[in-house]
Amino acid sequence: MTVLEVRNLQKSFGTIRAVQDISFSVNTGEVFTIIGPNGAGKTTTLEMIEGLVSPDDGEIHFGDLSWSKNAVAIKKKIGVQPQSSAMFDLLTPEENLNLFASFYDHARPTDDILEIINLTDHRKNQVKKLSGGQRQRLAIGLALISDPEIIFLDEPTTGLDPQARRNIWDIILHLKQLGKTTILTTHYMEEAEKLSDRVCIVDQGNIITLDSPSALIEKLTNEREIRLSFLDGENAAEEADHFSRNLESVARTEREGTSLKVWAVKPEDTLLDLFKFNKEKAYQVEQVSIREMSLEDVFIAFTGKEWRD
Ligand code: ATP
């Protein structure tokens, strides 16, 4: 079921066309991710949907509800992760959650939220003493106070170390298990790939492409990149290169010194042939790997630009 539909959203700031023409719909229970480089228009898109910024043009519907007619009902449905500056540094996570809960008639119990955001052990520590990751988890907790159906998280892992990022991923996956819909922005491709049911890649205020991570990657190519490096010097790599190029399953190859890259449609078949060849020649291979295509490759293919985190 569609919980949110966005049609032809547009927003300019002076001469900057932050959002040019963005349309998508989000289904109940999915993690929907808007990903794009800095300045792509992710935050502006999210803030229009959250009712914080008014669009120049376009429509936003939460089922039958729209901001112009049903603002109160929409506010009950959604939870927005606040900036960490909205928290009270001298209070504890428990006190912050209780304070925010006092604004609602039906708040989710604080104990429950502390459990979800994995801060039960830190419930009595002052917020100013928490790590960056713990503060971000508390910010997510504040978005959960009203027990919303749809949760908006704007770059919740930016600037966090890998472990702290994974802790946030666990929370997002837990929310999915609870049946919540999450709309996420990020500029980390790996994060989008791991968490999302569907990904919307934006660049310069427009959607480049939108689908599940696996479908986006499959659409891109059915080739896989095999990497080999030879212990027996450049000649071995050169001969293996020549041998590979004549295999039916191989689309192209690239050799540099003792390393060889082979793009193959059926990498298992190609590897088998290559192993047989190496065995006959008694060549020793130091490393073999198959590189899966990633969302980063999708971005590069669509925009012709390198991806920068
Ligand atoms: P980031 O990953 O850096 O947060 P983003 O994809 O979220 O980027 P936005 O913050 O939506 O991008 O910004 C899109 C463009 O609009 C940028 O060029 C930005 O400088 C501009 N912009 C956003 N908000 C404003 C504003 N209030 N006034 C002027 N320009 C703005």
C-alpha cells in the first residue's frame, strides 16, 4: 500500500534550483532511501515532505491527507529526527524522551524507546557526555516518541565511525521489523545498498533512477569483474589474458603488470577455465576475487561522474 506520494516537487532558492522535478511513492513498511552527492537536493526534498519547507510546485499526499487540509493528522503519522541541537545537553536521554513525550497524548513508553535505540545503559548519563553515535541514536528515539507510522531520518550516520553507523543500521532494520516505514537520506552508497528496499538516486535536483538496489545493479550489467594476480610474473598474466580473451564467456580484459581483470557474464565458468589453464601451465595465482557491481557503479553509469562520499 502506498503511504506517501510525491508528484513533480520543485523548489528554488533564488537562482539555485535545489529540487527541479521529483516524483515518487513510498510503500508501507519499506525503507526508502534518497541518495545523492552533496547539494543534490535530498534535505530540501525531505523538508518539503515533512512540511517544514513549502514547495514552489508539486503535490505531497499521505494517503488521502495533504498538508494544506490535514496538517494535524499528518503530524500524528510522521516522526522527524530532530537536529541534535534540539536536545537538552544537561538532561539525560531518559529526561529528554520524557520531556518530548509530555507534548503528546499517546507517546510510546520511554523504556521501550530506550530499548529500541539501545541506550538503556546510558539512560541516566547527561546527553553532553554521550558519543556522537549515541546522540544520533537519541535523535532517532525522539522521532519515535509519537509512535509514528512513517519515520524521516536525514543523514543519520554522517560523520560517524563505522561501528556507530552499524548501530544505527541495526535500529533502522529493527524499525522495519516493527512495521514502520522509514524514509532515509544518505550519501553513503553502502548504507543505501544494505538497508533499502528501494533507492532513489538524485543528482542536481532530479531523480536519476529509482528501484531496489539489486534491480538497479542488475539493470546495469550482467557482467562481473574477476580479479587475479599472478606469482609467476608478467608473462603468466599476459598469457592468461590472451587465453581469457578467447573464452566465449569473457566480454573484455584489462592487464596491469601481474594483475589481470576479466569481465565475464558467467564468472563461475570463466574461473573454471582459468584454473584449468593455470594448472596446465603450473602458474600460481596469489589472489582471486569476484567484484560485485555496486550502487556506486550505477551512479557512475547514469551520470558519468565519480561518486565522492
Ligand atoms: P547535503 O548532502 O550536502 O546535505 P542535499 O542533497 O541535502 O546536500 P540540499 O541541502 O537539499 O542538498 O541543497 C540543495 C541545494 O540547495 C544546494 O545547492 C544548497 O546550497 C541549496 N539550498 C538548500 N537550502 C537552501 C536555503 N535555505 N537557501 C539557499 N540555498 C539553499
